Amino acid sequence: MEHSKADSFRPTNIAEGTGQRIYALAERLYPICRSITGNGVRQTLDRLAEHIDVERHEIPSGTQVFDWTIPKEWNIHSATIKDARGHVIVDLAQSNLHVLNYSVPIKARLPLAELKRHIHTLPEQPNLIPYRTSYYAENWGFCMEHNRLAAMADGDYLVEIDSDLRDGHLTYGEFFIPGATEREVLLSAHICHPSLANDNCSGLAVLTVLAAELLKRQNRFSYRFLFAPGTIGALAWLAGHEDGLGRVDHGLTVSCVGDGGGPTYKRSRRGNAFIDRAMAEVFRHKTGATVKDFVPYGYDERQFCSPGFDLPVGCFQRTQWGAFPEYHTSADNMDFIRPEHLETSLATLLEAIAIIEGDWTPLNLFPKGEPQLGRRGLYAALGGNKDAAAGTMAMLWVLNLADGHTSLLAMAERSGVLFGELAASAALLRQHGLLTDANAL
Amino acid sequence: MEHSKADSFRPTNIAEGTGQRIYALAERLYPICRSITGNGVRQTLDRLAEHIDVERHEIPSGTQVFDWTIPKEWNIHSATIKDARGHVIVDLAQSNLHVLNYSVPIKARLPLAELKRHIHTLPEQPNLIPYRTSYYAENWGFCMEHNRLAAMADGDYLVEIDSDLRDGHLTYGEFFIPGATEREVLLSAHICHPSLANDNCSGLAVLTVLAAELLKRQNRFSYRFLFAPGTIGALAWLAGHEDGLGRVDHGLTVSCVGDGGGPTYKRSRRGNAFIDRAMAEVFRHKTGATVKDFVPYGYDERQFCSPGFDLPVGCFQRTQWGAFPEYHTSADNMDFIRPEHLETSLATLLEAIAIIEGDWTPLNLFPKGEPQLGRRGLYAALGGNKDAAAGTMAMLWVLNLADGHTSLLAMAERSGVLFGELAASAALLRQHGLLTDANAL
Amino acid sequence: MEHSKADSFRPTNIAEGTGQRIYALAERLYPICRSITGNGVRQTLDRLAEHIDVERHEIPSGTQVFDWTIPKEWNIHSATIKDARGHVIVDLAQSNLHVLNYSVPIKARLPLAELKRHIHTLPEQPNLIPYRTSYYAENWGFCMEHNRLAAMADGDYLVEIDSDLRDGHLTYGEFFIPGATEREVLLSAHICHPSLANDNCSGLAVLTVLAAELLKRQNRFSYRFLFAPGTIGALAWLAGHEDGLGRVDHGLTVSCVGDGGGPTYKRSRRGNAFIDRAMAEVFRHKTGATVKDFVPYGYDERQFCSPGFDLPVGCFQRTQWGAFPEYHTSADNMDFIRPEHLETSLATLLEAIAIIEGDWTPLNLFPKGEPQLGRRGLYAALGGNKDAAAGTMAMLWVLNLADGHTSLLAMAERSGVLFGELAASAALLRQHGLLTDANAL
């Protein structure tokens, strides 16, 4: 049993073409018109289910979840603005972003001045369509390019939004991989943004492929994947799983993982949780990687890290939300994300998981002085060589710090040596009978 | 009762003309020839008493205060150096700095060479008169411009100092504003330097106007203002108040607050007292502000922070003593200090007091997930807007950190959000029933 | 008794010519062909014994020391490579580095290609002879200049190594100076490198002269000097002294102390041991000085700091091993080290010892306010002088921090004032009855 820990540390080699497979999945998710409820979520889960056996949960409208109520279910069929002569100016069929998400139905003829009060644009990015929502206040509206709005002539326009807002359900997906222990790793991506490639599709696709990968392995930890609509979906899941939250040892929300920036890790509210240390360790050896302190804004780590739960959940991204100009606009499309970045994001998650899975606390069985590594073939036999040091440093660090109170991750933090090198050295030293598992005594 | 805390946080708006009023008071204090005892202190207190009902204490010469003894009382009437023909060369009537403070009486005719042994100048600032004292060693002397001394011809001179040094009293002033609790804030300025504008008058004037301002308010804390001669006055006060020192929760010595430099805050000996944190928080958002570690030199924080008391008393200044060339010279005059700087210093003290008065520890009553702010009109209703975050960040921080163990000041330190914004947000959230006072439970 | 502590702080004045004396001793050690066993170690100890009465210990081959076994004793008489015509190409008599240390005997005629497998060179430093060893794997070989190897013509060569490798002893030296207490300071230099001036002779010579110096003094601590072959010698000593290791309060390994770089201090494994703080304090006031974290590589601190012992032993060097190009080559010769650097290294050790010997924890007997220093002649009598502060700062720091919990070293760390100035001030204040020894109460 104890050996499984050291053995379960594996390199994060990824099969060729994995980036393309993630991208292809994101591409299939991109056209769906998602919202926090409705068939868009269900269709998205259907496509994830082609890869993993994701479980679908439906929570009825009106259900109380903590301070919130599950809203009516929203589905949209069409939305257009036409000019007085019937020419279509704006059409949902052209972009899912054209309609204010959660717009109530409307059919009306309005003068431009009045219509403008319901139109959202980005004057500083005049050729992009903004993404806007009005989940909890009944409203209707359109989003469009500022330049096209500016070109609209005065006069009356015909607006028609064919949507349903009625009692139904909120839908979320969950996928659970049991491990050797009941202790859980929670990995969560929101599933509510329509046609935004980086800020939604990328996280869903990377986590789905990660789940498929972990399913092939023997894991110490159980892994729980959550695909829930932002805020209300996470709250619904939390409300339904309060009894199990004590099993969550580590967690990450994952979003915006397809662009070429970052990576960025935002610490959990605790600030020094194991996941925070593991991600910092992974990032320590990556150029351009940034670790940021927790702030109570962002994705569903806001809910997981609320003071009543305070779960050890951080947020993993490439460029942080809001920090790229394409954020929440029509430019966050399939050209903005790349297979190689998606693959690197997956690899980064696997590196963190390698630490979660592979960490253990060695006890040096020969703690007085160094054991004679040379006799065991573990030491450069020829002394005095200037380069000999480097190769055995990881082993010497493990032996020196294996006081039974220092885990491999703590050793990596102190020594600056890669976790993977320490883990490999510790496995070798254990094979030679020099170490044992301090926690197994 | 508990509401008074949140309510007592007030903006530090200052009435127009306050800087001029402080300056005018300093201007009335400047001409008085103060020392550590004598009528100069009494006259100074009389002028403060035109603003606040300051209480005068008289401690007899010979009284033992800890390791010290209250010295004889010193009063000076005139002091001159005349040349052999009777022309006045140096005259106390021209500057209070001309006489070595605490000079014993003398009337003598001396050759220049011998006289020079009693004359103090500043060779590197040859047009300025230095400030010198000899409180605890009987001596006499004059202070003058180096250039004028250099111009004095050889020959005999007539010196005459008409002073009294005899049993009398040491005088200090105290002003107490009772608050809702007995817990005290100690604010202290020395009252012993003659005709030095920044290094004495500024502190006395700012604290007097501050006292007048606090008198108009309902305060949680009681405020004790101390106007005592340096070292011996502070020791006399400490000796007389030992039983009450346990009530002092926060304190500041205040001096050199009229020049345009700094501001500078020197931490208390404890280094992490609430006052140290509050001043650091105030300074965090000010350009040019410097927080320094405690050193056992400076003003009466030396006594308050001696190891037998270790009171939480820091020192607030603009430019630190000794760091401006006018320090302890005749150039520290009424031209060196400005109304606007005095007003800014007062405002800074009020900001610190706002934290002292306004800090409390909220408990989130809806700690599981975020409460639905939108439903209460507390959240930007239209999601997806890139700017929506900023406006609600203070509220989200308060909710997230309101675990019942984190005060508003600690929240400000962690979040980087202004204390005032957090306090206003917390008050709003409390009005909406989302928070309560953790310490009132 | 308690006074001895304050009194035992002495300036580290060093007699003139000390650097030359250290250098002269190193010069006598340089020609000896040392290894981890054999007569080279004995000859080296004989020369140290001309200065201090070093005790010689002999441990038989085959003795088990922890995970290691004392190897056979190695002695070498000659080693040559001759060309086919009998011309000597390489000769041990020219440089002790020419033979692979611990080479077994051999006499053979070999073609160049085969011989090359036994020849070690430094292609990037082609005119230098490398230093190589093969202690624990039986082997033979030569070390030479790369350029000279390149010039060797094809053909047969005659190699002859006349060495003994047979049961004998491992030798190490120890010198103990009893102090007022049994608490020990361990000072250790390896004694196994042949003809390397900085990386062996310098440490041996500096420690020997240091021992002679300490022998003249009355010390609080007992001092134990260890001259043991690297790794196996340190382990042999540890194995024989396990019962006494609890007495070791402070320790240093010393090597590479004759070059002009650094100084460098490597912390003990504990990282915050008193010796780590004392060396950091000494280094704080030295230009170019570097304090580094512990790493489990270097000299015998590797053994002293293994987790089963975890002794408070750091490593003192000038340029760190491996960081100078002469390291482990024939260029680490007597020209590379200089008397003035050896003397400075000795002085640095004496500074650290001054802290070890001189640290104590004062208690202020007049803790309420400052005591009146002026009355005791301890304070500049003339107030207001801008320069008066500097001279009394050390005294004010000691009084302010003398709360009975803060030792002089902790005061130096907090105040930034030199330990020596604080110690002198504390001694003066104690003479005046203002302080006592908190630990003597």
C-alpha cells in the first residue's frame, strides 16, 4: 500500500495529438448557446458525455440554495432587429452574443432612440460584440458592434426575441473517479457562457480530457469533476453536497486555459493550502508563470472559498480573466485559443496532480551521517569531479531532509530541486532500503 | 451600542480655514521663552486654554520621579553680551535662542578668548543661531551666529544673564475627553522648546485643534492629551499615572508636523501594535509616506516605550527630527511651517483616529457562498460588464473575510482596499442584515 | 561568574605577522601527499603538533562506522608513466596530484589508447592537473595536463604505481581546550587533500593558529578542534563521540579560507542556530559577505548536519568550493592563497567567537523611563547638539531592550548596532549598576 504512493508519481507525458483533441472538443462546444439554465447546458453535457460518462443533475426552478433561489429556465429560439423595411440588422443566428443573455420575450416596433436603451456595445472596441447577461433582473436587450450601431439610421425598428422563461430546471454535470482513498480532488469549470472560446469552452474541454486521462490511471485520490453554471450552479452543487465537503483536500477552478499568456494561479482563500503550495512549486520552474493572492472575485472559487466553506480551491488560468482584450467579447473565439496552449494547460494540471498523488514523507533509515551511496552504486564513484555534485544532489537532499516531518513537496520548496527529481530519488532510495514512509510506521 | 462602532467611522472632512487656525495658534506660542520648567510653560498652557480647557499640574522641585529628580525652576529675564564700550552684541530680547537654556545668572567682564568657551555656534550654518540647553549641569552660555562671532574684535566683553534657578515647580498640561469606554488614546507633544516653530509649536497647535475637534464628537475611546516638558515632564506624568497606564490602548507623540516633508511614522517598541498597523494603513495610500522601525531616541516615546512600560505609542512627524537643516536652529521659525502642512497633519491624525474608532470585527450571517447582493440592490444588475467588479470589490472582501476573526483593519491590510471603503461597505451590509458584530455575540 | 561573560568579550586584535605565520604553516603542509588514510595524514598532524598539542587517533581498517567501513590504509611511494624509450612523461615526484588518489599498485606496458582510459585531464583548463580520487572503488590512474596528453605520441607506455593498500588505520587529530563550562564549540577542517593550498592547507593552518590563540585565553566555552579526513574521518569521530554530541552548542567547518573572495557562510541545516545568527551578524557589517542557506553538499557539515545528528554546524569559507577556477586543480597552490586573506579569515572567526563568548541577556534595573545617564556621566551633558545622539545610541538600545528576554545578539539584530558596541555599552551600564544578568537571577 505505502509503495503505491511513491509509484504513483508518474511523468506527465501526454499522447501526441492531445492538444488537437482538446481543441476539437472545444470547437464542438463553441456554437452552443449556453446560459445558466436551459438546453444549451444539456447539449454541452451531451458532447462531454461522448468522452466521459458525465452524470446530469437537474434542480427545479424555485429550489432554495442558501441565500439564492434556482431561477426560471431560459431557452432562446431566435432574436432579431429589423429595420422598418424588414431588413435584418442583428440576428442571433449570426452570433449567440447578439442577445442579452436571459432576455425575456419581446416583439415591438421602436424608434432608434428608445431601442438604443436596450443595446449594448463596446465604444472602445467598436468592431466587437460584447457579452452581457441579466440573469436575476427581468430585462431584454441586444449586444452588437458599436460601429454598426453608429451606422443605423434614425427611424423605427422591429425587435423580436423569441425566448422562454418559465419554471424548469438548472442543469449541471458531475463526473467522479474513485481512487484508492475517499479523499477528493475537486476540479470545476463553469458551463454557462455562450460562444466564448477561452472563457468557457477551453476549461470544459481541458477538464474533460483530463478526466479521461485520469480514468486510465490508478489514483490515490478520488477526482470529482464539476461542470456547473457559474455561481448558481456551484451553489446548487454545494447545497447538495455539504456532507461531503470535508473530503475535499484539494481543488481548482479552471478557465481561460487556451490562450498563449500566463499561466496564472490564484491562491485559495487559505493562501497556504497544499494546492497553493503544489501550484507554486509547478509554477516555480515555468517562465512567465505568476502566482497571485486570493481575491473574492473571479470564478466559482468565490463560492468554494466563501467563509462558510473555505475549501482549499485555487484558480488556474493562462491569462487572467479581464486581462486580455478579447475577454467577454466576440473576439474570444476559436481563433483565440490554440491546441498547443490547451495541451500545455493540461500538462500543467497533470504536474500539479503528480505532486498531489506523489507526495509522501520519507524517513531516513540511516540518519547518522550519510549512508554510503557509492557502495550501492548510487554515487559517482570517482571523487573530485566538479560535475559529480549535480547528479546526486536530489538524493542528498532527500536523505538530509528525511527526518519524518518533511514531505517531498516541503523538500522541493526548501531545496529548489524539482519535485519530480526528488520523487524519483526517493523512490530509488526506498528501493535500496534507505528510506521508509514515515506515516506508515 | 454595537452599532455605534460602525457609525462612528466618519470621513475626516476638516472645516475650511483649519490650517490657518492651527498656524495662528502656533504663531502665538512661538515668541514664548519656554524651558522644561518656568513661566514659559505656564504662558504656553494659558494660550492653549483659550481653545481647550487644559488642566495644569505643578510638581515641586525635588520630587523624585523614577530615577530622576524634578529640577529647580528656571526663569530668565534678560541676557546680553556687550562690548567694552557698552554696545549690545547679543540680546535675549532679539531671540530666545541666544541664551543657553537653563543658564545660571552671571555678570562678568571677560576677554573674548574666555567668553568663547561659553559661546555656541554652527560653523557650517554660520548665519543661524543654534539651540542649546544645559538642564542637568549648572552652566551658562550664549548661542549666536558663527559669522557674527567671527567678526567680534579681541578685547573684553560684558556678559550679564539675569535668571532665577531656584526651588519651584515643573508644570505640565493635560486634557481629557471621556469616551464611551475607559480605554484611552494618549496624544502627547513636548512643551519645552523656546521659539522653535516646527519642533514644538506645530505639535502643540495641531494637538490642541485636534482636541477641540474630538470634543465635538461622540467617541468610543477616551482621549488624553499631554503637553509636558520633554523627558522629565513625561516621566513626571508617568510617575503620577502608573495605575492608569493599563488603559492606554493607543498612543502617539506628535512633533515637527508643520513642514512640507514626510510624513514619517516611527513604530512603537512593540512594532505591531494596533497604532502601528493603523498608521501603516493610513500611510499605505500616501505618496512619500515612510514607516520606520522603533529606535530608542526621538521624543517622549522613549519614555512611554521604555521596557518597564512598553506602551503602544508611536511617533508621528512630517520630516523626522534632525533630518531637516533648520532643526534646532533659528531657521525653525514661523516661515518654515505652513498652514496647509499643519492641516494635512491634522487630517492624517484624524484618519488614524477614524481607524481606531471605526474598527470592528464583522461576522457574515450568510457565510455559505456569497449572499445574493443583486436581490438587495447591492450588486451591478447587468453581468458581464468589465467595470462592474471594482464597485463591489469592497463588499465582496468584507463578506469573504467576515469570519468573525478578522477586523476591518486586518481586512484592509489583506485586501489593499482603503479602510474607509471597507468600513462603509460593512456598514451597508450590516444595515441589510448580512453582517453582525462578532464581538457582540 | 556572571561578570566573566561580559568581560570575556574582547576585541579581536591580532598580533602583527599572524597572517605570515599562518601562511608559513600552510606552506609546510602543502608538499605532503595526503589521502583519507596513510602517512600523509600523520605527517600533517606532526606539523600541526609543532603549534598545538594535537591528539592523534588511529581507527583500524574494517571498523564499522555507521553505514561505512574504515577502508584499507593507502600509502604511495612512486608513480610514473614512461614512454617506450624510458623517458619519464609523468612523475608523482613532480606533483602529488599526478596519481589518482587511492590507486592500487600496477606495473604494465600499455598502448596509448588503453592508457588513456586511466588518464584524467581538464580539457577546458588544458595546462592544469586535475585532482581525482577513487577511495571506495579499487582502481588506478593518472591525472595530467590535457595539453601534455595531447602531445603524447601513439605507441606503448610503461606505467608503474608503487603503492600499498592494506589493512592499517585511519588517522585523525583532535585538540580540546577546556573552558569555564562543558558546552562546546566544534571547529573542523578536513585533512585529506594532497597539495591543494586553499582547499585544505588554509583551513588546517587557520584553525591551528586559532587554537593556539584561544589557548591563551580564559573561555566560557570549551573548544574542540577536529582535523579528520573528509566524510569517513568525520563519521569515525562522530561514531566515537555520540555521547558527547549533546554538548556541542556551536560549530563550523572551515576550508578555502586563503583566497581573496567572499567571505561565504553556509548556514547549518537548522538555519537559525545561534552560530547562523552570529555569523550573519559578523557578515552584516562586511562588504562582499554572503550568507547562504544550507545545502547537503560541501564539507563535513554534511555529516554533522545529517538528520540523525542535526548539529548546529555551519561552513565558513572565502570563495565557496567549486566557485573558483583553481578548485581541485594544480592551480590551487601556494600562490593562490595570501597571508592577508588567511589573517582576515582568522579575524572573522574571532569575531564570531567574540559573539559566542560575549553574548548575555541584560535586565534593566531601572526599566521605567530612561535612567538619568547624565547624572552618572554617561550622557552628553549639553542637550540640543545634533551629534550627541550617535554616541549614546548603543547605550539607549541596550537599556530599551534589556527586558530580560533579549540577548545582546538579538539586540544587535534588531538595532543594526555592532555587537561589540552593544557589548561594551552593556558592560559599562552594568558597572554603573543599571543592568544585571537576567539568567543569573
